[in-house]
Amino acid sequence: MTFFKRTLLAAAAIACALTASAQDAYESEAWELGYKPYPYNFIQLQGGIGETFTNAKFTDIMTPTASIGFGRFFAPAIGARLHVNGWESKGGFRSITDTYKYKYITGNVDILLNLNNLFSKKSHHFLNVILVGGVGLSYAWQNNDMAAIVAKGPRENTMNAWGKGFDRDDLLSHNLRAGVLLDFNIAKHWALGVEVDFNSLDDRFNSKYTNRDDWMMTGQISLTYKFGMAKSKKPDVDDTPYVGGAHDFGETDNVDQGTVNQPNTTIIKEAKPLKEVVYYAINVSDPKNVEAVAAECARWCKENPTKKLHVTGYADKGTGTAVINQRISDARAKKMVEALKNAGVLDSQIVSEGLGDKVQPFTSNDDNRCVIIEGK
């Protein structure tokens, strides 16, 4: 019992530590989903079959079982559940064909360990593999069939072993559980799953005394309703893009200064290259307060109709995944192009692309959340 508790505590500590280390990735993923997948509360309904291991044919003692659970995933890898399971169980004897059934109910407090999130930076998966471990109590009653078998006369182990005097009509027992839940996320609030649990109970649970704990296996289909997920929130930083880079829009007169004032002198003007950098907060793609930049770009394009603006979106490699970062860089480039068009830049003068996190133009990680506009 002590070892069991220590194992659960150690697993919980490891899960919390790994979850904290992946927090940036979880925040980035929440932006993509539109909500934070963890923490959340849940209600779970289950139904299936149960089997108490005893010396009888396996198919003869299969029984229906059902469960209801209430719980919470506190972090992507660790959760807890209050679980009530019960219905009917059966036992039998090798020397006779009779089986007997009785009612039971168990109440457990379970620790849930999501193996996907324990070892992955992603926190949202279609399939989650969840280890289940718990402790609780079991109560069994209504063992009338066993009493009828005993009444037929002495046979191998045909005494009702419930209670110290082997004559009670009910039994209170411990219940130790270990199992696995395969949980399929089918929607934001809904999941379907398959759970298989092995429960260790009092030696007399199956009405027989063998000097070792009895075991019961349950296999159930589950339907889980998840609720209480928070909306994704902007990181605690200023999400207003700021503008930096080169603001070099000057012109030079490529003529002999001594002849500028002569009547027939032709002045040749050569535009300097344009470069603007617009920086963003994490997962922000809408350009804000860039009207001045867009107006300057429009002016430059009008003065240089044969030139083009190259609009390139980037994302920092320090957060998110390659797929997410490609998506955010594409969105940044696309929305910046829209801002330039609204300012009067012709579509024919714009070339755009998103490079995700494949290229990092700056040494500072955060500066790579940007769009670079170059006129050339």
C-alpha cells in the first residue's frame, strides 16, 4: 500500500515538472485551437463487462458493469477522478457447474496520467493514452445464489467466505486499481474511450477464501463530456506591433552640382532601397498601427513603378511547432499585404511569402516574430 502511494506521488511530480517545461508550446497551441485544452473538468459515463478471476469458465461468469466518474485534468499530463463502478459479479466452482451472482459497488479516487502529454510538447491529441491508478472501497451484497449452492450439501469450497464467521450476507473490502484508458477526442467537449482496469479486492470478494487477494477485470466503453476550458488569452505582453528598421526614403541627385541651375540640365533621380520591419507579439498576425509604414511603402511604389515590394513573414523558433509557425508566418505576410493594398499599393508590385521558422533573420528569438518589407 505504501509503495503504491509513493509510486502515484512520484508519477504526479514527474508529470507536473514536464508539463511546466512545455508551457510555451501549450500556450502557442491554445492560440491555434481557440481555447486552452487544459485544465478542464469532466463527467464520464461508462458501460461494459466485468470478470472476477476464479476457477470457473471465463464466459460463464462475465457480467454487466457500469460506471460514472467526475474529475479534473489539472495540467496536460496529470488529472484525478472520483469513480463509482458496480452492478453484478459472478463466481463458480471447478467441481460443479453452478455459478452464483451477487451485487457490488466500488468507489475509487483515481490518479490519471496522460502519457502523450507527459512526453510530447503538444497538448492536444486525437488519441490519448492515459494510465489509471487508484484506491477505494468495495461493497458486495445479495449473495443468495451462493447460499442456495451451500444448502445443496457439502462440496469443494462451497462455503460462503464473507465475513469472519463466513456467514455474513455482505462484504466491505478495499479496492486497489490499475488500468489504461484510450481516449479519442472527437470534439472540443466530447471524447469516446475504451478503459480496461484490474481491481485488487479482499480475498473473500468472490465468496471463497484462498489466502490471497481476489482480482476483477472490467472493460468499458466511455463517453466523456469536458467543460471548464478557458478561452485562449493573449500573453502578458504588448500585442501592438512596433516598427523598426530602415526608414531611408531619401533621394540623391545624380548630376554635376555645378550645372544644376543651367536651363537645359536633366536631373536623374535614383531611389534608394526600402526596408521596413514590423514586429509582433507571440501568435499575433494582425498588423496594427502600421498605417504610416503602409503609406510610405505606397509612396515608394508610386515613385518606383518598375520596382516591387517583397513581403516576408517569419515566426520565432522558440515557441510552437514547425506547422504552427508556418501557418502564423503565412497569416502575417497575407495580412500585411492587405494593409499595403488598402494604402494604395498595386497587387502587381507585391511579392509575398511566409517562411515559418525555417529562417531566423535575427539573433534574438522574439525579434523573429516579424514581417520584413523590402523594396527593390
